[in-house]
Amino acid sequence: MHRFFVHPDLLSKDQVIFPTETARQMRNVLRLKPGDHVVVLDNLGNQFQVEISVINPKQVKGQIIARSTVEQEDMINLHLAFALSQREKVEWILQKCTELGVSRFTPFIAERTLARAKAVDVSKLRRWERIIQEAAEQSGRSRLPELSEVISMQQALKQVNLKREIGLVAWEDENKISLLNILKELLNEIHKTRRVTIFIGPEGGFTEEEIARVQKYALMTVSLGTGILRMETAAIAACAIIMAVCMS
Amino acid sequence: MHRFFVHPDLLSKDQVIFPTETARQMRNVLRLKPGDHVVVLDNLGNQFQVEISVINPKQVKGQIIARSTVEQEDMINLHLAFALSQREKVEWILQKCTELGVSRFTPFIAERTLARAKAVDVSKLRRWERIIQEAAEQSGRSRLPELSEVISMQQALKQVNLKREIGLVAWEDENKISLLNILKELLNEIHKTRRVTIFIGPEGGFTEEEIARVQKYALMTVSLGTGILRMETAAIAACAIIMAVCMS
């Protein structure tokens, strides 16, 4: 059944008014009809069985038939900090890593980042949020991942609190410790903190100064293998490996 | 340094003639000049240091300066059998999974495959080969992954020889055995056979008949986690996890 995140303000006791973009998708893409049933999530832990009552170009409304509490989905809270990059790469990272179970995204500016923070305007952020929402709906997640604003790499490093999370940085020059092995070593700690942050750098890699800073903040550099990965591949691979280990 | 796979026929004792598409890329995209050095691989285990001698719209030639043998790269032979899908998804799978180290790709037709084999003409196959080659060059691989022709799922299953390889099928209804756990269990066997085949199904999943057939051929169904993954995400995640475990 189709699933939609809807802001709680649009939910009354027995009715849902679907927001414009979702309404358009329901009508034009999914071609839903009055009487069709869908699932609505309020991102506060509630889930609603909804029957569509009105669907026309002006509005899409639904009748709430049943309500339940969603299961706590996140056995692990995975935070992906990734270097800002080209539009297509960023969108792929947001979509695929939402499917894989990331809880929070932080795009950051590294020294070798080509894209610039000022180019990230409100319309781009809204587009990113929309991509995350659709991916969360399609992959059956019951909570929306958060999207943080674009910050500097230093700010992103400062935000990592190693007392309550594991902090990792994928680095192509790390040739001793693989991501998988460090996760295995830290498994007890991960099951305690239930929080992992992983940094994925820009296409050109991190600079020496950046790696020095990573070490100053006591995050661990890890290898993703011997091949040179594009940054979006690195992000997806890292998230897949972390989720697989943490769920095992 | 830039790396290019060149068919052995285009290599003489001291000279390389670059094929048309590579020549175009070298001239127009990478803007290489006479005197620039590149690495040429013949996909037979040889690697050449080459200095560009001629670069113009008609031809690109290079002088071989040194020759060496490439290291055996593949600690594991990973074969990805994936259901044929939309153009964009297939291209992403080929590109990303080449980066991750897949040795062979087999696109197959499942019952719920929307795309049809007859739509895969020579020009499409050549485009796929080109994507694989560029991804292999950029990720520093010294061997090109093979691309098999499109076959039926049954044929693809028949080709798996469980005496000399591990055969796995990602299935969204498998809720007991995760890919990571099965790999851990079979690690000794994997280190002996050094061959793994993984099947990734179409968007709509496998049918009951297909899963019955998988079981008949004694392949193991595995889970990629609780979320519903798009097929290209499933392919990339599975390959990332397999490579990480087999390299550890």
C-alpha cells in the first residue's frame, strides 16, 4: 500500500488534507481514486489507515479509518556527513542512503569541494527534502531522516560527540583499518551508543590539513577497500556496510 | 595518472594507437597533450607507461616507455546477476559495481522484468561495455569485468556451479538469514572457492515460482535488511557487503 508522510497540522481527528506535491503525485503519477486506501505517517510515531474521499486537481482529502503507533525502526542511528558535490551525486546519496536507513544527513564543505554553500538555496533544500521524503515513503520507513544545513567540515567534525557516538572518516589513504573490521571491533560500543557518524569526502579526497583535523578531533579513518570509489558509491557502500553490521 | 584499457591488437612493441572513443575522451574531455604520460592496460595482465606522441582529431598515438605486469587484483571473483531494468538503473549498477570490484555481470530476464531482452541491441551492449570500461579505468582496476549476454533467470541459475562457487539470491521475503551472516558462516568456503554469485531481482521482486526454482537449484536466499530497497540500491549494497567481508 502507498505510504505518505504528512505534516501533523494537516491531520485532524478523522481527516487528512494532502499537501500540494503529494496530492499531485497521488493524482498524476499513482492515479489513485476515491475509495483507494493509503497509509499516512505523521513522523511523530503515528500511522493512519486512510481512505481517499476527494481527489481532484484542487485538493486531495482522505478519511482516517484506523490509527496505530509505528514500531521504533532505528536499531541504529546512522549519521552521514558528506561533502557537497554535483546535483546528481547529492540526490543519489540522499535517495539511496535514505533507503538504506540513514537517520541524518549533513552536507559539508571541504577544501576540495567544488560546489559552494551559497549555491544551496531554499529551493534546492526543498528539493532535497522532497527526495528524502519520497525515498522514505517508498522504502517503508516510519521516520523521516533529518537534513541538516550545509556547514563547514570543521563545524561538522566539532558536532561529533565521541562520548555518545562512534565517529568514522572514510579515507582513501587509510590502508590498515577497514570499515568492516573497525565496526566488528567496536560492536559492543556501537550496541551501547547506537549512534555512528561517517564522513565521506569530496571527489578529490581530503587534504592533509583536513586529515590532521580529523585526528585532532579523534575520529577514526577507515578504508572502504582497494578500489578508488566515486564519492556517491563510497557513501552508499559505507552506509550499506554499517547498517548490515549494526543490524547483525 | 589516467588509465586506459586498450585492445592488445592496438599495441605494438613500442607504440599504442588509441581507439576512437578513448582518443576522443583523451582529446576533448581530459585535454591531454603530446608529452603527457598515461597508463595503458591490455586486460591480459600487462600495464604500460605511455607518453603521448600524437594527439589530433584524426588519431591519438603514444610511445611505450615501460612495461610491467599488473598485480593479481581479485582476491574474490564476484559475479552479479541482475534483473534487466530501466536504462538508468542498469547503467548505475554497471558503473558502481565495477568500482566495487565485480568481475562479471549477467543481466537476466525475470517474470516481473519490464524491459525485454530484444530491446538490448548491439548499440546498447556497446554502451554498457563502455560504461564498465570507464568505471574500471577510473577506479584503478587492472582487469575489465566481463559482461555476459542477456539470458533468462533459469539459464542464469543453471550456470551457477555450487561445487565451485557460493550462490546467493537477495530476496525481500527472507527474514531469517542476512547476507552478512551467511557470508560470515561461509567464510572458510569462500576463501577456498573465491567465487560468489549474487542474484538481484526486478523491482516487483521474484515470483513464487522463481523462488521455488532458486531453492531447487539449491541457491540460498538472503536478506539485505528491513527496508525496501530499489533494485540498483540492493545491487550496490550487496556488492559492497560481499567485497568488504571477502577482503577482510
